[in-house]
Amino acid sequence: MRMPRFGLRTAQALVLALAVSCGEASDIGVPSRDETFDDGWKAFRAQVVESAAHPGVFIVEGDIAIRGEEALREYFKEHSTRVSQSLTVSLRRVVGNAIVDDVWPAGRRGLTYCISNAFDSTQKDEVKAAMEIAGDSWSRRVGVSFGYIPSEDDICDLEQELDDTPRTVTFAVRPAPVLGSNPYEALAFYPSALRKDQILHLGPSAFTSTAWGKTLEGRLRHELGHVLGFRHEHMWAVPTPDCSAEDLEEEDVGAPGHEDDARLLVGGYDTQSVMHYHRCRPPGSSLGYAQTETDYRAAISIYGLAPSLIVSAVTTP
């Protein structure tokens, strides 16, 4: 097995994960590997889409947003040096150019959230119930927790331009903005995202689309995986017969192996992972989004066991 080499996008990059089906992902904003750097950069830059909802944020690979021109150029430089990975966690660069896991540090693993009143009453009730179940699906095994703070719902839509703004929850759950002509079901963030970008967006189709057994609860299990720092699983695999290259995001295409801002965790490639798009699974695979034992082992290797499991292990005779 080859050991992975690690590339890293600049810490200014805001990486947003879109929970769309493989067939809905865009290939706009994907660097070519067949051009000189200058020519390639010019061609790449000319066709990158800037978010209408967030000026200065560029959408690449169909599901990744990068904040700022400098970060976009750094992304382009590092795109072409990817090698194979398995289940992975995102990485970030810190002071002194050290590379660390992009995960929540000890002491900040009790994540809290508010739910926007901009959802209609029916949708908000659905989000409340689904977030509780999805959050518990992680916290009952892994050393993290997700807590709903309804008292902050009235200020859940305030923009967090400064660190001293009123909202005190870790992140907001809001209806999705319109990003040009590319609809999506959900949009999450990684732990190192700027405070103002720590938002979990849900689009209209998150409440209606049931293709491949998807449910709102399942989508949120997947999105909370991104919030914990986990990358897409299917991006490291050879496309299967039911997931041909034209249906995949460009980051997902090719021989196994890409280098990215992510590192190997545990286990091999897991087609049933909660972080694996449904349409990209082999024929006969289970439907829906649910964590596998490999997912839990990976998360526990980062965050440790859930406190209740530690207590049980200590107290059981």
C-alpha cells in the first residue's frame, strides 16, 4: 500500500461540502493536468464560478468553495499532486506551516446549533427531529455531542462578521441560498471554517428528494460528518459501473488516488460509508446514509469514545 503524500490548500480556503447526488455535481472549476502552469491557470481562472450569494468565494470541483484569489491560486497549484487515500479527515495548516487534522480540539467537542426561523413551521419541525437523530447517531459512539439551543433561533440568521456577535452556538442551520444555477440539497463546513461560515444549509430538495433511499435524517448524518472534519469517501475510488465518470465530480474521477488536504484514517475503501454518495456505490449496495463500523472506528480514532461508553467499560463487572 502506498503511503499518502499530503498536499494542503491554504488555511484561507473555506471548504464547503455539498450533499448533492453524483449526477448533480458540476465539473466547472476543475484544473486541467495537460497545460503549462500559466496557461492552465488562465484557463482555469476564466471558468471558475464566483458565488453570487458570497462574493469573493469561488466554487470549484462542483462542491468546494475557496475564499479569495490567493487561496484559489494556491488550490490550483496543488491540485495536480494527489495520491490514494482511504477514509480521511481534512487537514489544515497552522502557524509555522505545521499540518494538523482539521478537527474540533479537546474542550470544543460539545457542538451546539440553532435552527433558523426562516424555515416554514413544518420544515423546522422536520429539521429539529432529524438533527436530533443525526447528531445522536454520531455522539452515541464518538466523543462529540450536538446540542440544540432553541433560545438562539431568533438570532440564527444574523451574519457573524465578528467574533463578538450575539450568536453563541457553534453553528447555524439555515435554508440554503441560491448559488447560481446549481441547486443542491445541503451545504456544510469543516471545523476550521471562519465563524461567519459555520453554517449548515438545507435546500428545498433536502425535504423532498428520496432517490437512493435518501432521507433528511440521512443527509444530516452525512453533513455532520463533514462538520466533524470528514471528507467524501467515494472520491478516492475507481468509478463503479453505476457511477460512470460523466456522473462524478471531477475530484472523484480517475484511478484510485488523489492527493488532497486529507489524511488516511483507518480501514480500506468503504462503499457503504455515510460519507459515500449513494449513486456512486456498486450495484446491490444498501440505500440511505448510515454510519458503518469503519466510519465509527475512524471517528473514534480522532475524537475518542463517547463518554457513556467509557463509563460503561469502567463500571461493567
